[in-house]
Amino acid sequence: MVNQTESQVLVWIRDAALLTQLRRIAAASRTRITEHCEETHTDARNDSELGMTTSHHSASIQELWRRAHTVVLDKFTAADCHKLAMPRRDNVIVVFSSARENAGRSTADVGQWRGFVELGIKGTFNLPEDERELMVALAQTNMQSARRHGAVIAVTSACGGAGATILSCALALAVPDRTLLVDLDQYGGGADVVLGAENISGLRWPEIGNLTSGVATEALWAALPTVGTVSLLAHEHRAGTSPRRHPGVDNLRALLDATRTAGHHVICDVPRTFDDTNAAVFEAADLTVLVIPTHLRACVAAQRTLAWLAPRSQQVGLVIRARRRVGLPQWTSVVPVATCRQSRR
């Protein structure tokens, strides 16, 4: 989630001339930019105006990539992002220099364009010809990023009975603003049971059915069971009903995107199954929380789970659950895990 006091546009451009043009365009469109600071020295294999770089930014490119609303790259840094296995994201654009290249778009080979697609790059601009179009794109970023965006937190467990559902419900109730709690475990005991909402009328999975990217968040929430400020999307657990799987990946992404864009937070109770649906949730989440009980088998399971989560999560934190000899279980605070994404390098 991007801090609204920070710049919303990350600029990582190795071409010095392009960077100068981009700074001028950003100033003209009144767009604040954050540059991924680099120290450049001449690379003997290239022209003197290009060079190899070493990052000296206080934040890693992975962190900046996650926080920014829009990312601007040149073809060199786009290739670097592909090599670093950066996660696919929206609002990534590439700028080319037509002053030194004929038809800059055509100079990228097939492999490079494939890398562009995998990163989610949709917009390309040839400068100076596309200067006005780029200025408009940056101005639109200013308007879009000014809106308040909610956060998505995914909670899962290293083993059965760890307490991921209880923690999910506790997090949802702890948020003072309106929050959506999404129960994705169709075979679990049910987040609605934990909240005492199993008899409250409202839509369940998969009664919401054919969600689209244009889902009306307020209308959907009005149709869901509500406990305080928490709206709940859970499975049907009445006697005589069999578990039914929630709608697919695209519908789930539409729900998360629409809720976050509306400025509301989402807490997802995610079962410990390694499938495409759960992977989509972890990729969309600002934070993935892994609950681990303090016993040997749970720790071994946690290692395997983290190996699967790391390349699919922006940030992972651990919650260690220690059971006292007498009384209720004791929970620790979230312990951040710094190996996410970078562990692939």
C-alpha cells in the first residue's frame, strides 16, 4: 500500500538523456517522482552516455516496485526487472528514445517483448514524439493515486489447527474502518461461525456468482452478512449442504481490486492449499501472514510453506503461536520475513 505522502511514480531509467526528458515532462505535469538512485560509470562495451549502474537507494527496487502507483522504465531497466523476476503489476510503462533509435519500439527483440508482457507492461512511449501522451498518462496517475486505497492482508497457516481463521477474524474486528473478511476455506469450520454470524442472512460463496471488474462494492457489501464494521463473505455451513468452491481467480481478483480501490481493507482467510486461486490472493496481498504453532512438525511445514509463498508474496510476516501450560494460547506479534521476492535472486 502506497503512503500518500510519498511520490506515486517510480522512475528507474538508465539512459541519462531519457531521464532528463522524463524529469522535464514530470515537472510539466506537476507529478512528483521517486528516482531509483544509481551511480553510473562508463561501460566500455556501450556508448559513453550509457553505463553500468550500482544502486545506492535506501529502499530496494523490490520495495519501491511494490509501493509505487506507476513505474516508468527504459528498455535496459525493464530487462533488469525481468532478470530479477519482479512480480507482475499494473501501471508499468517503458520509454524509448527515438533520437538515437529508429522506431524505438521495433528495436526490442522478441525475447525482450516477452519480458515486457510478463512484467505487465502495457504502455510504451517514444520520446520526444509521444511527450504529450506521456504527460497525459502521468497526469492521470496524479488523479488516480490521490484516492485512498485499502490494504489486502492474507492469513494462512503452516498446519491444521494453527488458528489462522481466529487471527483473520481478530484482525478484521480490530480495524476501525469498514472491512471485508473473505473466507476462502470451503472445508473449514467457517469464519462466520467464529463471529457468530452463521445465522445472519446474506449472500455466501458462490451465490455472488458472476463478478466482473465493474463490481459495485457498496451494493455487494449491503448484501453480505455484517458484524459491526465487518462484512463477511463465507461459505454455506448449514446442515445438509455440501462444500461448494468459490468463484474462480478472475472473479476473486475483481472482488479484491474493487474493494481496495473503494478504500476498504480486506482480510482473507486462506486455506493451506497450493493452487492458482490461493496464489492469486497472495500475489494481490500487501501482507501475507503465516501462523505457526510452536512444535517441531509445524516448523518443518512452515519451511515448505514459506518456500512456496516467498516468490508469490510481496511481504510475508510470521505469527508464532505458543500455547501456555494453563489458559488460553499466547500470540506473538508479526515477525517480518525479509526473504520474500529477494529469495529468488
